[in-house]
Amino acid sequence: MNNLWEATAAPPPESEPLAGSLSADVAVIGAGFTGCAAALRLAQASTDVCVIEAEDIGYGASGRNVGLVNAGLWVEPQMIEAELGQENGKRLNDMLIQAPDIVFDLIEKHSIPCEPIRTGTLYCAHARRGFRRLERRAAQLIAGGAPVKLLSPDEAREKTGSDALHGALLDPRAGTIQPLSYVRGLAKAASKAGAKLYTRSRVNALTHDGQQWRVATSQGSISAKSVIVATNAYTASLDSATMPSFVTIHYCQFATAPLGRDLAHTILPERQGAWDTAMVMSSFRMDNHDRLIVGGIGRLDGPSARAHAAWAGRKLKSLFPAVQAKHFEFGWSGRIAITADRLPKIARIGPGALMVHGYNGRGIGPGTIFGASLADYILSGDESVLPLPVLNRHSESFRLLKSCFYEVGATAVHLISDWGR
Ligand SMILES: Cc1cc2nc3c(=O)[nH]c(=O)nc-3n(C[C@H](O)[C@H](O)[C@H](O)COP(=O)(O)OP(=O)(O)OC[C@H]3O[C@@H](n4cnc5c(N)ncnc54)[C@H](O)[C@@H]3O)c2cc1C
């Protein structure tokens, strides 16, 4: 089974593998939301910028995600201020609150054909205790001025078409997109503004000679004064001793064949995207072709793939019994970089070189904003334009152990939910 987004995305802009020795003002490594948003901002400021991508544009998490464009992070705003201190926490919260506006404005401005729908997202209570969590979150968001609305179980049923939920939190600022089309659209806009795009070009050495960076692939190299490393959870072939580290978890999704019109209109009739409060969370949304997409923690390129697929079938049946007979036509998974405090990190990896990572599963808005603000920082040298202070290093402990723990835990929960039926 393949990635639905690849099957339905708008075509990518033209690109070619890097060949020979080139120079640029800025080299951006990685063509996801972060790298493409950075390249767009730099190219618009007439900076000579190259994007170097190991595979294709959007190959990483950006082309695999659920497509929920949310305001803020998973971590509640007050927790962010408690963790970072009031000043830094407020700066991050204030910037990320604007995320849906920024993303949907870019889509409109550059006419990006990415199925944008801005009817909000639904954070659904999977159980009564989940609803209590939503009440706490709602109180905090409302106190901060957010126009969110807590929905009773009946109201949640009306919005989702499912009897299985215990209420929901509607955030009307948010929406959904076709994520691969969005990242390809950002890359196209960057290319139109003058950025050079190199794909199928894995950077295998990043060195500084005291004056310039040398970004080398097996076929070519770029000399640049500044570098943005936007490789996030897909970081490969870069020196692990100097790169900041993170823990990886996997998230998988399954999409049905298009549902008939009548059935499709009973599910998420206003087309919000939804996810739930379960400890091993799941998500569901519709696409533009009336396919229902169900997602949950787990990897499809590992030994538990069948357990995750079987779970998704049961999940779909428990949420929407009328859809049970439909087979999944698509199935795919992707990697998420997480950090112990669930907050992203900007780390310096040398003079004029920064890496950002760890959106902890909330990367459409943050990736777009962090990418553009890294560009602003390179253009201005002013650190206050960044959403977070720059760290000199960042490292996470027991990475492999924690990654295994998440995958084994998700598999166990997915298997147990089978026995429980
Ligand atoms: C399944 C899934 C569901 C998600 N759902 C949502 C959601 O609904 N909403 C939301 O906001 N966020 C979601 N996220 C998170 C979001 O997708 C990510 O945070 C975001 O895509 C990260 O973007 P990025 O540009 O930083 O990294 P990526 O998109 O991962 O891009 C990194 C790129 O770097 C390239 N690369 C790596 N190493 C090298 C190298 N050595 N040389 C050259 N290139 C290299 C990779 O090939 C890759 O294309 C989800 C993530 C996943 C995996």
C-alpha cells in the first residue's frame, strides 16, 4: 500500500541532482515545510539560496502527515511559559497562534492547490476522562482569548457523525490541507522567486573551513556562508556527533476508497480534521475525494505493520460502523522527532549554521514559521526574530530505547484493543 498524498498531490516543481562545485549565500538542507519556507523567504529577499534534498521534495514527514493545520503546539500555552519562562514562552505562543493564518495566507498568495479547508479541527474525547482534559485545555485557551468551543457528546456526534466520542474541542482557527501538495507549492513558490532546488542529492559532509561552509554530496558541493539544516526526524548521513539529537516515533495512516456521496456526507460533514485524547492517540479526516483516513501511532515498515493495519480497520468500524465493509486502498507511515519537554529546538551547529527540529508532531504551522524566521535571522542577524533562543547544543538521552518503547507500546495497545472486542 502507498501514500495517498503521493497519489493525489499536485506535481512538484522542476529540480535536478546537484552536480559540480557551486556557491551560494545560503544552503538549506532538507526540502520539507521548514526548508522550503526558509528558501521562499530568502529568495524573496533576493538572497542566493540553494535547497539540497536527499530524496524528493516532501519526502520526509511533510509529505506523510495528517494535514491538520493547528494553532500552537501540543503543549498547552501555560505549560510552555512555565517551561521556557514568561518572556520566551510568550514569544513562542504569540508566533504560533498565528500559524493557521500564515499557512492559509501563503496558500492563497501563491495559489497552492492543496485542498485547503478552514472549518476548524476537532480534538475529540475518547473517554469521559478525555473530556475532563479537554475542559482544562479549553479553559486555558479561552482565558488566552482563543475562540475555541467545547462540544458536548451530542454536539460532537453532529460534527463527526460518530457515536463513539465523549465530546470534543472545536478550534475554528484551524483547518486541513493536502500536505504534500502544500510543501510542493512552497518549493514551487521558492523556485519562482529564484531559489535553486537540488533533489536526489544527499548531503554526506558538512564542513567549515574557517570562512565558508562546504555542503557536499557524492556528485557535487556548495560553498555557502550560512546553512540551515532542516532535516528534522529524517536527518541522515550528517555527523551525529555535532547534530542535535531527538527521539523518533512513527505514525501511520490508512485511507479507504472514495465513499459514496451519501455516506461521505454523514462523516465530518463540515470536513474538520479530528484526533483524540487517547494515550496512544488516533486521528481521522476526509480528503477531497471522499476518502476516509484513519491514523495512529506505529510504523508500517517494521514487524508490527499487520497489527497496526488490523487495528485501523477496527478503529474505523468502531467510529463509523457504516464504513466497515470498505477496504483500505492506501497505507503509509512517517517519522516524528520528539523531545523530552515536547518543545522544538533551534541549535547552532557552527558559525552561521542552525538546525531546527522537534516539532513533536505539530509541524505544518511551526515548520512554516520556524523556516521563515530562520531566514529572517540569517538576513538580519537579529536573534529576537526567532521563535526560541538558540541553543549551543541539544541532546536527548536513551533515544533508541525510547523509540522502541513507543513502537512496542503502540503495538501492544493496538493488539489489546483487538482482544477487547
Ligand atoms: C505521520 C505524521 C503525521 C503528522 N501529522 C501532522 C499534522 O496533522 N499536523 C502537523 O502540524 N504536523 C504533523 N506532523 C508533523 C509534521 O509533518 C513535521 O513536523 C514536519 O513535516 C517537519 O517538517 P520539516 O521540514 O522540518 O522536516 P521533513 O518534512 O521531515 O523534511 C526533512 C527532509 O530532509 C531530508 N534530508 C534528511 N537528511 C538529508 C541529507 N543528509 N541531505 C539532504 N536532505 C536530507 C529528508 O529527505 C526530508 O525530505 C506529522 C508527522 C508525521 C510523520
